[in-house]
Amino acid sequence: MMLSLSALASERVRRREARIRQLERERDEREAAIFARIPRLAEIKELQSEIGLDVARLYLHRPTRFGKSFEELKEWSLQLSREREELLRRHGIDPYELEVHWDCPRCQNTGWVREPADGDTAAPPRKCACLVQEEIDDLYRAAGLTGPLREQTFEHFDITVYPPECRKHMEGVRDYCRRFADAVASGDARSSLLLQGAVGLGKTFLACAIGNRVIAAGKTVGYFTLPEFVELVRAEKLDEEFRSSTMQQLLDADLIILDDLGAEKVTEFVAQELFNLINLRLNRQLPMVASTNLRPSELEDVYGERIASRLLFGFEALTLQGEDVRKVLRLRSSEA
Ligand SMILES: [Zn+2]
């Protein structure tokens, strides 16, 4: 099920702000406990902030609180810092206890890092690695590729679960799928793939492997099975706003995956929605992956002539071979 990307983005901002406030609160609590033990540390903090204000007043040629020069203020501040260090050391307190314990010290949890100014020009802030990672995680959540589906990658594709006589063919299928994923990731894919084959030959695995690779490149993917699509259009029936925004996301995603088009009959309404989605994406040359265990004639029986002809003539078909992979895996785990 797709989640709105803009909703996820504002949720990220809220989550980060809340986390920053929490970490600052925890620092304040540690500080209050330490100040209660060593009141002089509180005085030092207060004095240093007053010294900072006096420095600003001097710059602005305003009357100061302490009546000292820049040099005197600087020297005094240094003395106070040394005294603070010495107090902490004597009481066996790590100075880090008085700082905020950021999850990401590089960006202090903001998600943005500013490089040190290069001469006169301050570099624009850039995304911290932690934010890039969080965005990618959100893309997986938005795609519906979570839990075990996220583990189904080309790296985890195990050719030895196929019978020896099918392996060469299945390696070809795998490589074709990987090239397709790379083309989608680089924005060059204009075609769509139909993965055909009996139950348990790894259609979902390959569809997810494509999706996972595309998401890792920072692209948007919508993954859903037919029951999920049915649920989606039903939910949309109830809420018009949700309906149009979700459908729009499916139309605009860099890739959508319609997994497991099976033999369950769909209603006229669902068929119409499914046709619109497939047809609009084909017309706009936006890539899709569909998988089915149905033969061409069965596709027409279940989904009607219009959808079947789009799937059969608008998609490039790849046929998977082998025996039920899940049986092989069960057999292996019982032998182990
Ligand atoms: Zn960071």
C-alpha cells in the first residue's frame, strides 16, 4: 500500500524536531543534576553567557555590565573554562555529560550539514547521510516493500533452488530483470515486464528484487498484490480525496509492481480501475512489473479482454521455469 511521499516528508521533519527537543531535554536534566551537586558550575555557565553578551555590547559600542576590554573578557572566559574543566575532573564527571548526545553528531540530528566556509562564500547546506538513509527507508515504506519483501534482492537470489536443467534459463531471466531495474533506476526504462510462470517459481522474489534495486537508487516504487489493489480502490470509494491522491501516486511512481495477478475474479469496478492504471502508464511509457501464474487465455477469462491484451502485448514477457522453489527450500530445511 502506498503512503503519501509528502506526508512522509513532513512526518520526517516532525520526528526530527521532536527527537532534537527530547535530546536537549535529556541534556538539561543531566546538567541540572550536576549543577545541584556543584553549584559553582552553574555560576560559571551564567558568567560565561554574560561575558558573551558583554562582547556583543562592545562590538555595538553599548555600555557593558563588567566594564572590561575584549582582551580582559577573553582572558576571564578562558580562566572560567579551566576552572570548569578542573571541577569536572575533580568530581569525576565526563564533560560529554553536559553536552547533547546527538544520534548523528555530524548534523546534530537536523539532517543537514554545512561545510566550513570556503573563503568568503559559505557553502550551501547539504543532506547528511543519515537523512538520505531515512528518505530511502521511507521510500521502502511508501512502496509497501517492508519486512521479508525487502530481503528479496538480486544479491540473495539463489540459482541453486532451480533444477540444474533450468538454471541457465533462470540466470538469463535474473540478468534481464537486473538490467531492467538498472534502466528504471537511471530513468531510461520505457517498457514494462510481465513475469509469467507457475506458482512458486520466484516471480515475487524477482519483482521485489527489481523494486528494491530501484528504491535503493532513490526512486519511488509502488508495490501491491491484487487483493491490496482491491482494498485500495474500495477504500478510495469511501474517501474521494484519498482515492485521487493514491491513484495519482501510482500513476506518477517511477515504477509500479502488480504482483501475483491470480485466478480470483475481480469486479467490473476493480477491472476498470486496473485497466485505467495500466493503460495510462503504458501510454506515458512509465515502467511496470506485473506477475501472474495465469496462462494468456486464463488472463482474458479473469481480467477481461482489454486488460489481458495490454498485459500480453504492452509488456515484455519473461517466462520462469523450474519446480516450486518453496518445496525445494522446505526439503532443504528438513534435511539440514
Ligand atoms: Zn546526520
